[in-house]
Amino acid sequence: MSTEYTGGGDPQRSIELLWGIQERPRRGPKPKLTVAMIVAEAVQLADAEGLSALSMRRIADNLGVATMSLYTYIPSKAELIDLMMDTVHGEVAPPEDTEAGWRARLEYIANANWALYHRHPWMLQVIINRPPLGPLTMTKYERELEAVDGIGLTDLEMDSVINVVIRYVQGAARASIDASQIAQRSGMTDLQWWEASAPTLAKVVDGTKFPLGGRVGSAAGEEYESAFDPARNFAFGLPLVLDGIEALVISRAG
Amino acid sequence: MSTEYTGGGDPQRSIELLWGIQERPRRGPKPKLTVAMIVAEAVQLADAEGLSALSMRRIADNLGVATMSLYTYIPSKAELIDLMMDTVHGEVAPPEDTEAGWRARLEYIANANWALYHRHPWMLQVIINRPPLGPLTMTKYERELEAVDGIGLTDLEMDSVINVVIRYVQGAARASIDASQIAQRSGMTDLQWWEASAPTLAKVVDGTKFPLGGRVGSAAGEEYESAFDPARNFAFGLPLVLDGIEALVISRAG
DNA sequence: GCACAACTCCGTACGTCGTATAGAGTTCAA
DNA sequence: TTGAACTCTATACGACGTACGGAGTTGTGC
């Protein structure tokens, strides 16, 4: 039942795993697997069936080995999650047109992360105790800093600005992913669920008790054909966040 | 291993539970417990020991009943999570000074939610399949809408503006909570962990490969005495987000 | 050529979880 | 007073991560 965590083990061992520094063993049978194979299988499984389906047994089965064989390569499941995280961080390509200006670059980064989280919905469920200090994660962060380098911000402000964008994307993406997963899980569409809830709710709620909520709910229902639309909410909010950053950038430049 | 989920059961039953509509049974022994007692115990346990310690067995033990007795009151653990969510949503008091202007009200709401998530760190770990349509959750949403009512936004814009703030707070709070939990879990402070990681990392990373990351890391280390400071990041970003909203409000008013 | 250290692989087992099932005990309506 | 409706509980099942110890495989040093 417990949630998944990153890290928590020996930092040195974690970093060696993340950077692929494995001293080649001199004796013993040739390994059947590699760490990369296990990580790839784990990512695929988590993508396809969710974090709750990601068990050491399932991974081992899919790879054709016994469960405990995995522990020859990886100290624990938490370390595997670290490796999965770093691997998928490598999917985010840097902005192509670096001349387009910081705002376009930040917008690109926001959308790229939004897409990343949707490709790998388990990412936002993992509790990140320690950031996975792997090569792809560090590269991704470096590219993000480059997007706001040289526009008049201090080093700390650069980090803080990236942080605002990423946190907003994470919050919005999390809501989007949570909402989308229910369709697969329950086989009930938003509309069906709402229609099943509405009559009972009506019996319980005085029509005048939540006037604003009622108005907004009706408006959303007409506009979105659903109770809410996370993608549209994200698209609405991102420019606002960037506007706020723009005000800061202008004040620093002027 | 699997994560916890809200809802997913029969919507009608869920709503009846949330609103406390229990038809008094006419026969049978007097119940030892109430739903409210179970929920209160569950919230306390999750607050104190985390979502991974929240098991039906632990709750039942603490209440002095057998595990399966809980299922007399609640259909499943997912419904219990729904009830826990609605309960803690009742802790957020509305802005006291309603005359202070929409920006002050939104700022208050953001900080109140930030505090709420930190009091109940499990909230952001739960996967919200369906929003828990309970009385306290709906009241909280109504109060949030009131904060931006009558300032020239459409009904949908009001919802979207609230959404931006809440999502940003959620993203930022999630990072803060994740980071703070590791201290309890591993008994290793940020500094200790960093000192254990740095030498191994140095062996692996060319000093020139991540120039910006290196600069930012040094600056953060001096300023925060840590790799990063989630609370400070939140305090930095919130005004930016509000600035972005302010631009929208002004454009609608003008 | 041989012995052993070092290594990979894996079967079994433990304690955890949510909850299905079925039975025992309790209360009240008929 | 009887039986339906209800609460409570013991037991059991199939999952989980992983500790442990043993079997099989390979390269090194003699």
C-alpha cells in the first residue's frame, strides 16, 4: 500500500548506478541482464499499467528471470525508481530555436514537461526524497537554466523562475493525470459518473447554498461537456504565469 | 505498494457517506463506532506516520475493534480516503477581511492551502479520481470562488484563476513535503546527504559540463545552507503568479 | 590441471496489505 | 417468542518487497 520512494539508500551506490559506473566483475557467470534492460522494462510496465502494477515479480517475469535475480543488479526498488526517473528525464529535448527569446523557451519547456508527465503518469506519484542526480536529470536542469540565462536575472532568480514554471506544470499535470486515469480504472466516463452523482447530490444540497459553484458548474458543463477540462485549465494558466515572470524580467532589465 | 485512490465506488453511496445520510438501522446491536470516529482516527494516523502506515488493521487496532468491523461502516479504503479528504478540507477558514481586495484574498487562500497540505502531507499523495463531493470540500470551493467574484471575470475565468493558484500551490507544496519527509525517513540531513554524494559525483562529472547548474548550486548552497529551499521558492513564485492574474484582471476591467 | 574465490541466479519464507466469506452474537418488529 | 436485520469477528487468499541460504558458473592463482 505504501507509496514508492526515490533514493534513501547509500548515495554513493546510487550515483554509481545512475552514471553506469559498474566495475566489471572478474569472475562468475556472464550476467543475463543489464541494469538498462531492467529499467527499460520497468518504465514500460509502469507506463502501460500504472505504478501499482510495477512489482519486482512482474518485471522479473517479463524479463524471463526469477524475482530475486533483479537484486543482483539493483539494491532495492527505490533505486530502480531513481533509475527510471533519470531515464525518462532524457526524453525532454532542449528548445530547438534558442533565438526565439526566453518566453518562448519557457513555454516550450512547460509544454515539454506537461507531455513528459502524461507519457509517464507514474512520475508525479513517486515521492522524491532526494533528486536523482543522474546524467539525464542534470542535463535537463542545465538546459532549463540555459533558457533563462543572460536575461538579467541573478543565478538564484534563474533557479526560482524555472521552479515556478515547473511547479505549476506539475500541479496542473497531476490533476490532469489523476482525472484521466479514472476512465481506465472504473470504466465510467465523467458524464456517467456525474449523472449518477447529480440526483443524490440534489437531494442533499440546497440549491442556494453554493450559488457560485452552481453557476460555474453549469458554465463548465456547457463549455467543456464535462465537469472540468484540465488541459484547457493548463493552457489558460500558463500564459498568466509567464506574464508574471515577464514583469520580473522587465523590472530587472529596466 | 499501490497508491491510494479516492472514490471509484458507487457514487450514490459515496455521497450519502460524505453528507452523513445514514438511515438509522432499526434492528441489530448498537454500533460501537461512528464513521466520524473512524475518519478522525485515520486522519490522525496518516498525519503522524504517513500514508504508508495507514492500514485498516492499524486503524482498527487503535479503535479497539477487529479489522473487519470497519467494513460495517465503510465500503472500502478508497471511500475512507474520500471522507478523510472532505474532513480536512473543512479546516481552511475563509479570508477574514473580505474588503482587502481580490489579490489579498487569493494570497490568503494560497497560503492557507500551503499550510493545509503541510499539516496533512498525505493529501498530495492520494490520487484523486473523482473529487470528493462532500459538504466541506464544496464549501471550500465556494469560498475560493467568492474571492474572485465581482471583479470583472466570467464564471469560467473565475474557476480558471482559482485553478492556477491551487495548482501552483499543489506543485510547490508537493516538492516541499517530499523534501521534508526524507529527514524523518532516512535520519540523514540534507547536508549529510550532500556531503556523501558530492565526492562520488565529482569523480563522475566534468566540472565544465554543467556550468549553470554548478553556479546555481553554489549560490543556493551559500544562501540557503542547503541544496534548495522549497518554502522560499514558494514565497518567490506566488507574487509572480498573482502578477500574472493581475494583468488579466486589469485587462478585463479596462 | 585443479581448487577456490567471486559471482549470478533462484526457491523458500516472513510479515505486510485489502478484503471476501461466513458464522456468531445482539436487538427489535411482528 | 420467533426470525429478520444488524454488528462484530476469525479465518483465508493472493498479492507485495526482500532476507536468507544454497546451487551452479566462471576466472584466477597455484
